[in-house]
Amino acid sequence: MKKAIRNFFSGALCLMSLTAPAALAAPSGAASSGQGIGVGVIFGEPTGITAKFWQGSRHAFDAGLAYSFDSFMMFYGDHLWHYPGAFGASSRFVTQLTPYFGVGGEVFFGNRYRWDRKWLVRDGSSAGIGLRIPLGIEWKPGNPPLGVFLEAVPGLGIIPGMFGFFQGGLGVRYYF
């Protein structure tokens, strides 16, 4: 388990170090630069409401309140780094795509399950804390002021015990 955790964080740090130069080299006037506050929904695992708060053209904070069907409810927050212009300028659509990655955390409350021979049985309630690394892409057409995004989020639960998880979804935000 310790080796898996070490490999997970080593890979995440490697990804950050490889992509950081691209963020610095991206053209300053690239499309998809940040603006304002976006509010919307995300569908997937988990499903819920989401908000994004831009802190300049390349940095943003996102937060959400979501649920995972019968398992848990969670609150999450992430700091995101965006790479406008990363896919080039071969078409207008391509210039409107912005990849991003981030680091964040989550607090979750939910049901605890255990295996009873062949069946998964509810075994009470629990609360916990986890770390997240969202990886995604957002399409911002500009008019209307929407952001459509797809993200995958590997993570690590640290309380009440160590465990890995994977979340992801498709969402849309309206920007004010």
C-alpha cells in the first residue's frame, strides 16, 4: 500500500513538473482565459453543484457539493492551473479548449459498507478527508458565457484510513 501511495504522488509531481513550462510559455492573449465566477452542475461520480472562481487568466479555484448515490455526500475544493492555447490554433474550436490540472481536498460524509460473504452490507456511517488531483479539459465558446468540462479525478482518502479512489464527470457552468 505504501508503495502504491508513493507511486501515485510521484506520478502527480512528475505531471506537474512536465506541464508547468507549458503554462508559462502559453500566449498571453489565448482564448479561454479566465473570467468571473461560473456556477453549474456536474454529472458523474459524484453528481452535484459546482462553482469556479477565476483568479486571473490561468488560475482558478473550484468547489462543489456533490453526492454519490447511496454512498456519500461530499464537499470539495481545488486550486486549478489552466493552459490556454495548449492545443494550438488549427481551428476556432481547438483554441476554445483549455486543459487543466489541480490539487485539492474533500470532506465526505456517508455510509460505510463491508463484505459479508458474497454481499456488500451497510455497516454504519462515517466521515473522512481526502486529497484530489483533478485533470480535465474545458470548452468555453464565449457566447453564450458557458464552460463545458470533462474531468477525471484520482485521489487518496487519508481519514478514516488510507484508500485510493477515482472520480470524474461531465459538467457545465454559466459564467457571470
